[in-house]
Amino acid sequence: MNAPLESPTLASDAAVGDVSRLFALQRAAFERERFPDLATRRDRLRRLLRIVLDDEDAVIAAIDADFGGRSSHETRLAELFVVASDARRALNDLKRWMKPRRVATPLHLLPGRAEIRRQPQGVVGIVSPWNYPLQLALVPAIGALAAGNRVLLKPSELTPRLSALLAQRVSQHFRPDEFAVVEGDAAVGQAFVALPWDHLFFTGSTAVGRHVARAAAENLTPVTLELGGKSPALFDEDADFALTTPRLASGKLLNAGQTCIAPDYALVPTVRVNEFVAAVTAAVRKLYPTLAANPDYTSIINGRHYARLLALVDDARAKGATIVSLNPVEETLAVGPGRLAPALVVGVDDSMAIMREEIFGPLLPVEAYGTLGEAIAKVNARPRPLAFYYFGRNRARRERVLRETIAGGVTVNDTLWHFVHEELPFGGVGASGMGSYHGERSFVTFSHEKPVFHQPRFAAAKLLYPPYGATFEKVLALLRKLNA
């Protein structure tokens, strides 16, 4: 006899209660151990690393099932490899990251000395999205654990199999007062972000990020928001299309475009638009010679997002855009959740929804421009993007673009790679987010950098004590002279 199904309301209520219980458990544990030593932190990082090393096949299968078809190669590269690389980097560099940092002391404060000590913040909440459900859950957790915090993770309900696998594996490797996972729907997410975390880390859409920021503000919780937006790919007049369009297409179609830093629209000189369309078409044909049964091409996550993407195309077509299907052998793809053929949307303008909303799919608007100044103005007229891609060979023009545009991060003559470089902080600006992480920056994000000044037994500071008089004036005059 089958057990009766639990109602969504009861399930949500139970999960909300679980969040509060685990939060209290971790807060009490942190109070008992406010500064875990190097050995403890390394042990936690090794246990997290074991999850991705031991469960590769299970992770691949879970994400594939959640997407209804996710390239195993993309999961191995963009999820498993990235997490393992970040964990190993933290293990190698953690001792250096933990050391107090001496700070130069100005002449007028000598013989005192100063330092910065990085200490754990406490209990960290992480809310991760569905598009890279392993990487975007565990990479922030690596930084938080390395910094000595306790961590509670709320993964996306849109990838339930991977979320369940994470919950199971984390519970096998960690005590709940160290690191735990809470599954649940939007109601659980709302309760999660409303707790008085010592730090809240959210990856997701700009719209939801606003709600998260408001909830965090009630508790004055410091937040890191990794959002998204419309990341432009600007092709200058001298761009080598044979070299650069395969790089554009590979970055755009990774995970079928369901990537927060995927190129969201292309800015192309008016006189080269037809050449650009032909070059991208050839590049996609080489990368994905077929689509329907191609294990390298990923499906759209669910029916709602599939319908949303079709609506963007219909709206653009109705308002005058030309749709160029990038379906190399003109296969008939199943209608509904599943694979969606890539397409260029040529002749776009700001009246179209596809130019106002983040696409998150295999559609690439192509916007023509006349001069480089016009292209820069188009970028700057829109909310600041998470990523920016410049393609061109002229150094002076490239430097102008880098000076005059603002974005979370930039890759020149390629896409995505600034995200992969572990020495570069990753994060947004303005509507695309606040705060950054990766590598040492993750450790800093989840630490309080406490300034400490050490005053020696014999110090001149007493010459500035009241009652103020001639001595005070002479010392102050000397300090002003020293600082002139």
C-alpha cells in the first residue's frame, strides 16, 4: 500500500520549521567555536571535495534528469571541475589567507603597529539557482567554510533531484551544525532569507534579488547578490568573425544559453550585420551539427521557461525583427519542454521584450550600430550588466570601450573566461548585483576584516591629552608639518 502524499502546505511548514531549527543549531555551534583552526577548516573542505569526487556519476544523472537532457560534458566541466578546482585552491592557500596582515603605520603613529585580522562572520545562508545547481551552491559554500563559518544552503526547487542528492550527501559528510541543506519551495525560500543571518549569499534573477535585499534589510544582514541582466557582446569594426563568432556561439549556447553571463545581445556594425549572421550560422553548424538527439546540446529547464522564450520570439517578430533559425539540418524538435533551436533575432529595438528582459536561453538579438560611440551609448543607456564582451583588434578602441563602460566583469575577444580565472573576483554592479567571490575573494567576502592597532607602552599620544595648551599646539603643528 502506498503512503499518502504529504500536502504542499504541510511540507512547506515542516521545511520552514527545519530552517529555523538548523539556524539555531548552527548559531549555538558558532558561539562555542568562534574561530575554527586551520586543521578544522581544511577537514571541512576535504569533506566537501569528496562529494564531487565520489559522486560524479550521480551528479551527472541527477542534473540530466532535472533538465530533461543536460550535456554530461557541460556538467563535468562547468559544475564538477569548477567546484573541485575551487576547493583545491582553498585547501592550498587557506593558511596564507588566515594569517593576520601587517599594515604600514604612518610616521605620526609610530612606534605603534597595525594589522588586519580576518575572522568568521558566523552563520551564512546561501540561496542557489537551478541553472548550475551544483557549482552555484558549492562554490560559495567553499568560501564560507574556508572562512570558518557555519553554512545553511537552500538549493533551487526547479532541480529537485540534484537538490535531494546534495541534501543527502551533505548530511553524510557534515554534522548539521557545520553545513546543512534545506529543500523546499518559494515559501521556504521566503522564510530562509528573512532569518537574521550573519551573511546572506543569493544567486538568481534581479527581480528576486530585490525581494532578497528587502528581506535582509529588515535584519541589517550583509548580502552578496549575484544577479544577471543583459550582457552585451560588442563587435568592433575590425573584429575577425572567423575567429570570434565560434567563441561567441560556444559561450552563448553553453547550457543552451541558461547562463547568467551568457552574451545576451550582440552589437554589430551596420555594414557587417549580414556577414555576422553568416559567420554565426556557420559557427553553430560546426559546434552543433544536429540538435534533436545531440547529447552535447542541453534542454530548456521546464515548460514555463520554454514558453517564455517562444513568447520573446513572437513579440520580436510581431514588432519587425527577422528570426534566423540556427537549426543546421532543419530538424523538427518536440514542441514543449525540451530542446529549443538556437536563433538570431536581427533588427531589434528597445520596444521588444527580448531587449528589455534577460533571455536565459539560446536566442541572440543582433543590434546594429553606426559608430563606436553610438555602441557605447547603447550599452550605457541600459542597466549595468554582469558581463561585457569586446571583440576587436585595435588597442586604442578597446581601451576606450573598457574606460567608458561599466560591467561586473569583462572578457576580451572571447566569452565567459573571466568567470573561470580564480584570481579574478566575480560579481555584478548595480542591477547585476553587489559583492564578489571566487578564490581569495570568497574568503574575504565571508570574513570580517577586523582592523587592530597595537599601542606600545611608551607612546607620544599622551601629549595630545587634555587639558589642551601649548604642548598640544606644538605637537599638532608638528603632525601637520609631517603630513604636509
